[in-house]
Amino acid sequence: MRQLRQTPSQTVGPFFAYGLCPQQYDYELTSLFTPAAAAFDAIGEHITIVGNVYDGNGQAVGDALIETLQANAEGRYVQSVQEAQTAGFTGFARSGTGTDPELRFIIDTIKPGCIDAVSAPHIDVIVMMRGMLLHAYTRLYFDDEQALNTTDPVLAAVPVTRRQTLIASRIDGISKPTYRFDIHLQGSAETVFFDL
């Protein structure tokens, strides 16, 4: 029996699933990027980032797309395709929320290093979904980097009461280091988004 798949709606999307990460959604097209930013042999501490995107009613969104961009373990961004192939690290990942039973995005990568003397390890995050005419930009920091987080100029520019929305929490009891990072689009727990 043939499985029915998503098709374009009459509003905005959901084009993301089959347009930007078709292999994740089991389409017969090749994805340029996958939910893995690092191959198994890439240098650095291998981690997983998992989370949900929540709408203003607190419901998990099933057709969001998350993109991440980050530096490598030494704090350097990938400069070429050849460098990415040699290192086994692209620094970029893309994950949809529609194929996970819990509507989560799951990114496999390595923990980034500091890009300079004052910045804490972080990952840039882009959120796209149906109904959003413009994508939203945010950042992910790590709760086990508290000392470095206090020196980060971007995090310091965020009001103290809202900084926690940018901090991913390490989940204990899992063999591979895993961080939980939920994104709230609206409401009292709204994630801090940046105007770029």
C-alpha cells in the first residue's frame, strides 16, 4: 500500500520536509544536509541535541525545520567543502520535527569550541515552519559551561530573566552526552530570538 506524503498547502508550506531534508522524510531525493553535522570519526566530543518547537498554545509543532551552524571543537568554522570532507564535520545540520513520534528535532554533532577569548561555546539556530513568513534566529548555549557563559557578550546582552531560554540542559543517565533545547515561539517561556 502506498504511503501518502505531505504536499504543498495553500498558505505557507509545509514545503520544508521534502524540499530541504527529503531523505529524513523518506522521499526519493537526496538531502544536501542531514541531522548529523559530524561523522563518527570527527574530532571532538560527540553530542546529541534534542528538543521540541512549541507554538503559542504550548503544543509541539510537527512541521518545523531546524538548522544549526557551529564552529568545530577548536572554535573554527568550516571554510570549504574539502575541509568538511577531510574533517568529517560540516558544521551545519538540518532536522525536521515531522518524523519523530514525539515531534522532536534531533541533531548529532560535536560540542563546539570557543570562537574567541570572550565567547562561550554556542550553536546558531534557525527556526522555520508553516505560517512563518520569515525564519527566526536564536542561539544555543550549554548549561555545563557556566563560567564561559558569563563572559559571552551576546548572552550578556539578553535580560537576565530571559537568558535561560538560550541554555540547553545536559540530560543525565545517557551514555552519549545529550542536551535538551526546547524552542518556544510565543508565550511566557518564549525563546529569545535575534533580529539579524
